[in-house]
Amino acid sequence: MRVSIDKSSIKGEVFAPPSKSYTHRAVTLAALSKESIVRRPLISADTLATVKASEMFGASVEREKDKLIIHGVKGKPNIPDDVIDAANSGTTLRFMTAVAALTDGITVLTGDASLRTRPNGPLLEVLSQLGVKACSTRGNERAPLVVKGGLKGQDVSIDGSISSQFISALLITCPLAENSTILSIKGKLKSRPYVDVTLEMLELAGVKIQTDDSNGTRFIIPGKQKYDFKDYTVPGDFSSASYLLAAAALTDGSEVTVKNLFPSRQGDKVIIEILKQMGANITWDKEAGNVTVRGGRKLKAITFDAGATPDLVPTVAVLAAAAEGTSRIENAEHIRYKETDRLSALATELPKLGVNLKEERDSLIITGGKLHGASVHGWDDHRIVMALALAGMVAGNTTIDSTESVSISYPNFFKDMRNLGAKIEEILEE
């Protein structure tokens, strides 16, 4: 699907979409528990992949209005009777690969063409050390993956530089192992806030995990624990809300309040501080959960370390493109292993809109200026599409393809933007 976007200002109130990260974790923990209710979940392509995978492991999921009622497997997942398709969801693939290690048989997991390019080597290596037979059918660490259960606990270490999802997957499943596990992180742990979210959710499920070093990179995980995840409400998602907040900051005459954004362990809440640092007119009523942004102020360049919050890179890149001065987005090599190589995608598409940009191995150097309209490619990546939509609202006369990919994390993105007044139209294909 393609859309056309013209110069826009936006006004009004909108609820932040529920968090994708929290929804994935809530569904997975509920599936490993006895009976749970997950309220206000994000229903998107990615989270539905986790729901379907949980069902294949034996959980029963009932969808009622604004909640999921999940009858779980009590820590003992069944052997799936078919291949698990994680679609485009890296979180689903990594979490369910680890869950497969808890079964008494063999599980095969795969995904779409994009997901089958993403690396899983560190997770497969550690699972193999924990008594599990885990491998790639093509011998390249990419899906399809084959996992034969038999998870045991012992001292292991894992590379933390590629994806925090590997660590979260192990933190979720190792408490159910026969023996205790000590998990140590090698190298720099990227996207640390996502691990903190996992630990927060595990605590709610009654699971005990001890962090025993000052850097929080060594986890002591007692085995033979039980999950008791009962009734949980998913918070608003700061990464999805970042597009709404940035759109208001970028466009003159805009004033938007994004609701249901309360303090949490989400790393992407740093978007509020980023916008403040860039000079945007932004306020956060933490008690009410409302963030308000008023457009019209000239933004200024910043240096942004993306190590902990990689999902914000596309948003910050567009903010930098319209700011005064030269911005650096650094420590971002790990976003090359997302739905697409996001550094390369941004470095390819933003210059089409007039952006002065230099790509380095782990960085983007962006000099702000005046944007002009163009036809750009969305790379079948929800975050690239939404970021380019912001640029189009500034540049005008812009078309974007593969826009259906927003269903991965924010299915109502274009609807919400139009309701706020953005000039966005679907282009009917002949």
C-alpha cells in the first residue's frame, strides 16, 4: 500500500498505543502460568504471532473486547503439532525458541523472508550449553530453527552486543529449568531497558532472579520455579508515541496531547528528554499520564547514543533532519539487525527528501535543513515508514510505499494521524 502526505499540522488528543514490548512479555508469561488476564494488549501483527505461538505450545487464548483471557500450560509447554511461524516478529522468534527448550520433543520455528535474515547465534549457542539441541536448518544461525527440548541449568555466558531479546528469552525460560542458572553477559549489553522490562514482568509473575554485580550483567536464576501471572494492564508505548510527539514538534501550529504515558521502565521514554534537549515545547504530567507538545519552535542538533534505545533512531533521525546544526546518532550498529538494516534504510531514503546525511558503521551524521517532497521506499519496516511519514508532513508532496507494515506495531498510525488533522491519503493502485 502507498500513501501520499502533504504539509500538515496536527491538533487534539490521542491515546498512546499499548506497548508492544509489554504485550509480548505479558502473553508469554501468561502462557507459562495457569490462568491470566492481559488487559489493553496491543493487537498487532507481531503480538498476534506471539499469541499464535503460545497457542501452539498448548495455551488457550480467548479475546474479549479489550482483554485476553489466557489459560496457560503451567510451565510445561506441549510439543507443537506444526511449524511455528513467527511472521516478522524477532521477539516472537527469540522468546519461543527458548520456550521450545522446555518441551519434551522437537520444535521447528521460522518466519517471513525478513525474519529469516536475522541472527540468532548467541541464543542457539547458550541453549546448546544448557542441554538443548538447537540449530539452524541452513547452518547460518538464521531461521528456520530446530529446537529439541531438555533445558538444564548451569553457568553460561552470552554476547550482549547483538540483541537483548536473547537475554530476555533466557530470563523467561531458565526459571523453569531443572537446575539453577547463572547467566553472565559478555561485552556491552545493548538495549538494556528491554531486559529491565523483562525483569519487571517476571517479578510480577512471582519469579525470583538476582542480579549480583554492579553492572547488572550477571543473573542468578534459581530453577524449578512456577509462574503466577494473574491480572495485568499493558501500559502505553513510548516508542510508538514518539512519532506522535515528534510530529507535533516538527510542524508549525501543532498541539497534541498523547495520553496513557505513565512512568515505567521503558527506555524509550527518553524521547521526552530528547525533545526537551532539542528545544521542543513539551510537558509531561506524570500523574495523569499526559504528554503535550506544541509545535513552532526551531529544533537544535543533538548527539544521541542509541545503545539503550535503538527503536528511537528513525524518529530522532527525522527530528535531526529538520533541526539547526549537525546531529550525531551513534552506538547504533545493532539496528542493522532489525526488520531491515535501519541505518542503511535511513541513509538511503532521507537524502531523497533533501537531507544531508553521512552513514558510518554505527552512526548517522545528519545536518538539518529544508526538506522537499519525494517518493520514498518504506523498506517494509514499520518504523522506517512512520519516520518517513513525519518527514513527509514537513516536506509535503511525499509518497511512501509498503505502508501496510505499520500493522507490526501501530496498526492505527495513519488513522490516528488523520484524526489529528494530518494530510494523508491512501493511493489506490491500478
